[in-house]
Amino acid sequence: MDFNVKKLASDAGVFFSRAMQFTEEKLGQAEKTELDAHFENLLARADCTKNWTEKILRQTEVLLQPNPSARVEEFLYEKLDRKVPSRVTNGELLAQYMTEAANDFGPGTPYGKTLIKVGETQRRLGAAERDFIHSASLNFLTPLRNFLEGDWRTISKERRILQNRRLDLDACKARLKKAKAAEAKAALWSDEVEKAEHELRLTQTEFDRQAEVTRLLLEGISSTHVNHLRCLHEFVESQTNYYAQCYQYMLELQKQLGRFSGTFVGNAESTSPPTAATSPPAVGAATLPAVPTIPVVPTIVGVPNTVAEGVLNPNEVKPPASGTRKARVLYDYEAADSTELALLADEMITVYSLPGMDPDWLIGERGNQKGKVPVTYLELLS
């Protein structure tokens, strides 16, 4: 009991001494032990690392999960050391709605078929987003969070201890200074001087030891930067793969929609494609001239109709005698096979039609190259 009382009294005395020293320093009435310039630079670098790591961590969390309520929920699960439940991504939810809508509208209708195709792509995009979020959280957010909740807490704790050791040291210096001033007036204070010098040596040793411990931790910030640099590279790699996947999925969807664009032309309830003589412009190309103005190669008796037979040899196709038309390419197009002509946006090509050919496709020529091209990718010029 007496030991506990004495310890509490001693702790209270130390706290009071530190408080007095700190207050007098703020008022400019006491001297303060200054750290060397290198140590101060280490402290500033550590504070800078902590502040920017917090900002990057928070903003990356916003990037990966824009919904603040969902972020709060995930934070609570982490604090409770429980697994965060799997959450449906926006793309997957959109895919679900599109599929359900297609079933209501009729999966065999043009609109229903397209909803199913777009919904499937949205599902793939949502799955890619889920993989990206998981990879970024594991390889980037977790190391940043571990630094703030682990290494930085240790550094902060040792810095507080160092601050207390410095206050103790400066308080001992102040007591020794007062004792020496009193000694000059009376020899009775010699014991007080000796006691103050002994306390000063002890506090100086403790301060030096704590300064070395803190210095080593602060110098470890360099290793933290190296680790975070590696994690940043992994984050960029994950993000690159994610956007590359999304781009590939959208290219495939665009090609599918271009390939089946004939389902959007004419009467949506018709079971057969409209003829070239009555076909209106495709959706998205309302300002383009009508297909009937495209020159058509006449059918020659005795020559097989390669288009009707489903086989097109571009080398056997001849432009119509009545002339051809020029067209400007609106979008890049990747040829699906040897019968199609790959296109680059903004280039000029020559186009014409063939008897029995799908009205949503034309024959395109560029130099010695020729092949089928989708009308929706072209702006026909007069």
C-alpha cells in the first residue's frame, strides 16, 4: 500500500515537473534542448509521409467504393475483425436488370436480344471491377493501412517518450542551474548541487538512449517508401489490367452490335431483313444517305452469286460500271475474318453494294484491299 502511494506521488511529481518545464518553454522562460538538424529532417519527413499516406489511402478508398455508406459498413466490419460480405457491383446489378427486362420484352425480339448481349457485357465488366477492387485492396490499401496502424503508432509512441525525456532533461538542467546559483551564496547547498548533477547524468543517458531508438525508427521511413513504391506499381498494374479488360469487352460488344445492326432497321417485329429498296438508315446513322443510292453490281448470267451463297472472295468482286461512292470511316473496326475490311477512323474508302447483299453491309475498297464493311461505321459522301 505504501509502495503504491509513493509511486503515485512520484509520478505526480514527474508530471508536474514536465508540465512546468513545458509551460516555461512556451513562455520563453526556460531553455530547451534542440535536436540536431538531421533529426529534425527525419521528423519532418515522417510527418509528411504520414499525412500523405492518410490522404492517398482515403482517396483510394473513395475511388474503389464511391458509396460512403458502404465504406462505413466495411470499416465497421474491419474493426470488428469480421469478413466483409460480398457486395454486388453496379455493373452486375445493371446486368441483372437488363436480363430481367429482356425476358419481359421477349428475348427473341431485337430489343430483348440486344439487352441480353449488353447485359452480359455489363456482368463481365462488373466481375472485372470486383477483381480490381480486391487486388487493389490487398496489394495497395492494406500496406498503407498497416503502416498507419502499425509502424506509425510505434513511431508516435517513441516520439512521445522522447519528448518526455527531453522535458526531464531540461528540468534537471534548470534545477542544477538554480542549485549552482544558490551554492554561490551559501556552502550549505553543495549537496543539492551534487544531487542535481547526478539526476542530470541519469536523464541525459535516458534521453540519448531514447533519441537513438527514435532515430532508428525514423530512418526506417526510407524502407517504408520502398515498400509503398512496390505496392504502387502493383496498383498501377491491376488498374491497367482492369481497364484493358473493360476495353476488350466493349470492343467485342461493339462488334456484336455492328454485326447484328440489321435487327434495328425497319419493322422490329419482322422476321426477315428488309430489302435494300425499302431499308431506312440504321439507328445512330439517321443523317446518312439511304442505302438505295449505293451503286449495285448487276447479276451476270452464268456467274455465281458469291454473296447469296454466303462466300465472298474480295478478289472476284468488281466495282459497278455506273460508278462508286466515297465514304468517311466514323470509328475503328477490326475485321472478323478475311472477307471483311479493317477500318481506321477518319480514313476515306470507296464503297458499293452487291445483289442480295445484307443492306447493313457494303463492299469497301482501299487501294488493293477490299472486303465487307458495316454501314453504321461509315459516313456516305455525295
